[in-house]
Amino acid sequence: MTEQADDELWSAVADPSRRRVLDLLVGNGEASASWLAERVPFSRQAVSKHLVVLERAGLISRRKQGREVLYQVEADRLDEATRAMAELAAQWDRRLDAIKRLAETAHAETKNKRGI
Amino acid sequence: MSGLVIEREALIEAPAEVVWRTITEPDQITRWFADRVDLVVEPGAHGYMGFGEQGGPVVVEVVDRPTRFSFRWNNSGGGEPVAGSSVLVEFTLTPEGDERTRLRVVESGHESLAWADAEKQRYADEHQDGWGPILDRLAALLGKRQPE
């Protein structure tokens, strides 16, 4: 995955409104923009903009059915997004591990000096 | 639905005061976080943290020794990290007896960067200007692998 693709993926899922749209698509399988707009607290126009961003990030795809355009989630791409978020958390786990080692070592050394 | 908040914690076999020094003293911070740390631990103090070739300004928010410490950063060479366009890192230290401390970290504000990006997106839609510096900042956040 290119860095540019990473960028788009991250910004696409970081927006709570877009995650709401994603949630609905995950729950429903496939949906039109109008169907989505009835279920979110923002306008049909906003839904369309979010769909554009999500599609550009590869998180959803579209197909035409008659006069309707239906959107669905790209599961692999969503997995990547989830992993990206997990990586942020893992970074903090590594930092906390390092903090733990440093603090415990410093504390043990102080105790040794005092001969406790 | 809440924004992107990362919450982690660790149980450390050391008093809160020792943990406090580890997370606030610049020469200690360089051992678990940034390579270069220029920081005065006072509320509102402006500092700098460097990560190899990258780095950016840091602003200290809360200093309540030895239980609360927070700062804002965005890991870029960009502007000042203010609320709404930066990531907030909040440490909470809870003593559990004399020699044990629960250390909790909450990192938030990723979605505020994304909200700013929504503005950017509108602009990009009109001007075909592509993705801007805000995304570079996010990429720096996501792509960074800290040495232990």
C-alpha cells in the first residue's frame, strides 16, 4: 500500500460522520445515498460528499442497479483501516512498556542504594 | 459516536513520583518517545520534540505533579499545536499502594485533524488541489515507528 493510499484511508475513517455512514453500510450490506440520508443527522448532500471520500479511499465501491447507485463496503480495505488504528494503539503499548522498564529500573536502583 | 480516542494503560512497580519523572524529564522522554526533547514542564510552555529528521512544536497543557500531565503535539514541522488542529496526549498516574502506579494514557484529537481535512476536501473538490499538509501530518502520525 502506498503512503498516499494510507493518507486517504486514515482521513476517511477519522471523521465520525463517515464512520456512521460506514457503519450503516456494514450493517445493511448495500445501500443507496438516499437510503443512507434518511438514517443520518446530516443532509443528502453531506452523505454524497462522504461517499466520494470513502470511495476514493477504497473503503466502499458502487454499482448501478436500474436508475439507482448502490454502495457497499470493501471489507479488505476496512480491515486495513482497523489495523492502522490498532497500530496507533500498539505504538502507545510500546511506549508504556518502555516507561514501565525505565521507572522500575530507576526505582530498583534507588532501593539498592538505600540498602533496602 | 465518539472520535478516535486511543486509551492504554500499564501497571508499574514504582511510586508515582518515579513514574512522573520518567514521563516528564526531557532526558527520560528521549528514552521512550522522541529523539530530541526541548521541554519545560509548565502549563502553557512551548517546546519541541524531534523524531529523526522530523519533529514539531509541543505545548504543555496540564501539569499536576505527580498525577496528571498532558501535552499537545502533531508530529509535523507545521504550526503551533492548538485545540482543534492537534493531538492531545493525557497521562494519568494513580498510586496503588506505596510502590505501584497505574499509568493511563489517552490520545485524542485525530478526528479534529480529520474535521480540518473535511474543509480541505471541500477546497480540493473545487480546486483539484489534492490532499494537503494535514494529510502529511496524519501520515507522519501513522507511519512513525518509534525506536524502543
